[in-house]
Amino acid sequence: MKPSTDLFDLIKSLSKSEKRFFKLSSSLQAGDKNYLKIFDAVDKQNEYDEDALKELFKKETFIKHFPSEKNHLYKLILKSLRAYHSDNSVSSILKQEIKNIEILYKKALYPECNKFLTRAKKMAVTHEKFYYLFELLSWEKLLLEEAYEAGEFNKDLDALIREEQDVIEKLNNLAAYHILYSKINYVFRSGGYVRNDIDKSLVEEISHHPLIIGRDTALSRRAATICYYIQGFCATANVDKETATLKFMRVKEILDDNPLIRKDLPKRYIRTLSNLLAIQIDTNQIDEALEMVETMRSFTKKSHFSTEDIEIMVFKSTYLAELRIYEKQGEFDKAIMLVDDIEKGIEASDGKINKEQELLFMFSIASVYFGAGKYKDSLAWLNRVLNDNEPNLRQDIYSYARLFNLVVHYELGNYDLLEYIIKSTFRYLSKRQRDHEMEVMILNYMKRLSRMAGKPEELDIFAEFKNDLSGYLQNSTGQIILEFFNYPVWIESKLEGVSFKEAAKRKYKSVVAM
């Protein structure tokens, strides 16, 4: 069985300061430190090689129980990280305070215990940390019991019980919103934009849930951010950009007005900005989009936004946005200049950029190479999408990639191959539970174009293609395809006898001038 890379992955994820803290804390411990030898050896490896480690330590006694030594090191690193980050989050501080309360309570130091409890409760209420607040209320009941036994009756037990019931209600409310969010997120992450009846039904069910359409149903600011985010997500899935903008802006406003909660929910804030950024690009608010890109990148310099996961989110969202902006403007050469930075960023993330994000990058890069007239490069990037078909993830990306693949092969002059690819693509789409009437229309036109390439009838087919496609694009769901490849611009370039780049620039100028 292949050795686990868990220890290697953990060590490679450490920052320089985290490594330094681990070694300093280890130096305070007495006795042999075999784990430090293993740590240093693993840290020097570029890829995990357990056989090389065993060869390196073959004369050491600990190699006989190497798995347990690795496990021991793994736990020590996590312990060190807990200590290093102990003051970095409200949750960490509250955990420490609750532990302090427990220690003081067991030592019967009740007055001191109450001081810690009062301080921790205030923090939990301010940050809406209901799980910790519930635990703190349990300790308060125990302390109240001790006070009664000491003859102190200055606290109201009924008020405490009401407070506990209020916290339980808010916890249940928050949990219910999380469940709804998980459902709408599943719809989008698995299939993308809503196209089939099953997904439409599920989005409809969520968007009309009493917690979503009711007034004052969110019992906390945290719950309100999820409620509005779900509304924005449902609107996005239904391609209602105006409503989506209003809802995501409401999430942003709540978090901006409550910086302590925003500090604790940095991912939700960045996701909200990412959604607003995507809408700005879709609606040709390019100046606003570029400003948003800079705003998002500036956030990674703030302490609570400077974590690796946030930096990866910002990298993904802002670079994809820049690619789309240049693509819209017809500035494909500028977009290509970003490719090296993107590849370096993906490599530096060490596998932490998820599959969906990788697919979007590969598809976008394939599109900009196409726009620049570099069809072989475009095909190379597109093949990376097509050869990595994940059956449970964003099936819309794979479907649109197959359609775009036909256009690339058409430009490469692979007309004989197109016949086979078109049949294959039709079989693929027919197996997917998606409303693919427009996709079939595109397939049929690509079949006709492949047979009439270079002949007088070719332009007539493009003209028909333009008219038929325009009908589908009147529908908002039909416009989704344009986020992956701009077929109208491609058709226009053929009818006008200009490059795709030139047609894209003309289209952008005409839209901006409106």
C-alpha cells in the first residue's frame, strides 16, 4: 500500500514562522528528539519518498517503529500550531477561557470563575458564537447552584433559562440556514447553472423556503448573511443578475457594518465579493470590476485575511476575473501575459486549488489563446479539461468544453475529425440530465459547417447560425454559454471576414458605447 503523505503535506504547509515556533518549542523539551530528525528530513524533500527516509535512518533504532514516530510528529506539529494560533481567533480564545473556567471551578475559586465567565460571555455575544455561549451558560448554571448553596440569591434563574432557550433557538435557526446553503451549493457545484427540471425544482424549493422568503426569519446577523447569500445564490443559479447583485450587496453591507463578525467569516466575505465581481464583468461594469480586483487583493494584507486559504480564494477569483475582462475587451495578448503567473500560482498552492477552480482556469486560458489565434495552444489547454472529466463536478463546464472543442478543431481545419467528435459530443450530451436544445442546435450547425468549409455555402450557414442562435440568447439561461465562449462574436468574425480578436474588440466598443 502506498505510504500516506499526510505528514509531508502538513510540514510543507507550514510557514517559516510556524516552523521556527515548532523548533523553539521542541528545544524546551528534554530527552531524545527523533521527531526533529524526521521533520528536517521530510522538510528537505520535494516529493514524499518514504523509502529514502528509511534508507537515511536505517541505523537509527526508531526506524523499527517508524509509523508511530511519524504519527507522534504529526500530533506534535498540530499541538504546536494550536499554540501558535491560540490568540488568532475568537474561537481559540473562547476555548481557552472555557478551559480556565473549568480549572477555576474545580479549585472552588468561584468568584474568579465568574470573572472569566462574564468576560467570555460578553465576547461570545458580541461575535455571535452561539455554540460557545451555550456552553458558557451551562457553566453559569453550575456557578448559580454554588451561589445558592452559599446563600446568595441575587441572580434570576428564570432569566438564565430564557437566555439559554434564546441561544438554542438561534443555534437551530443558524443550522437550518446552513442546511439550505449546502443544498443550493450542491446544485451549483455539481451541475452549474440551472438547466434541468430537477435542479430547477430544487432551487425553486429553496428560494421559496419560509426561512428565505419570510420577514425577520434570521435570528442573528450571522444567519442574515447566510439568508441573503442563499437568495443571491438562487438568483445566480436562475441567471437573475439584478436580484443577485442586491442580495450579495446586502451580505457585504452586514459584514462591513459588523467588522468583528466579518473578521470571523473571511471566506463568506471574499465569496460575496467574488460573486459581485463576476456580475460586474457579466454586466460590462469593467471599471468597477477592476476596482473590485484591487480591493480583494488588498484584503490579503490584513491579518485576518492573510491566511493561505483566503489567499488562494483571492488568487483564483481575481485572476479568473482579469482573464475574462481582457477576453471581453478583445485584449487576448494581455490575457496571455497572465498565464505564467497563473501557472506559478497554481504550482505554489501545492494542490490546494480545487478541481473546479483548475477547470475554470484551464478553460479560460484555452479561450484566450483561441482569441489570440493560437489554436494549437488553445486545444492543448482545452484537452486538459476534456481529459479530466469528473462525473460529480460542474457538468456544465465539461459540456461547454466539448462544444468549444468543435470550434477549435474547425479553426484547425480538422474537418474529417469533426464528424467523429460531433457524434461523440451528441452522445455525451444525451446522457446528461440537462436541457440541451441549444447545444444540439450548435452541434447541427458545426456538422454543416465542417462539410461546407471553404465553399460558397459556408457564409450562408453562418448567417443562419447567427439568426437561430440569437433566438436562444433572448432567454437569460441561454446566455450562460457566453460565459464560456462567445459564439456570436465568432460567427460575426466569419461573416465580416475579420479575426476573432477584431470582432471581440468591435463588440466590446459597441456595448460600452450604448
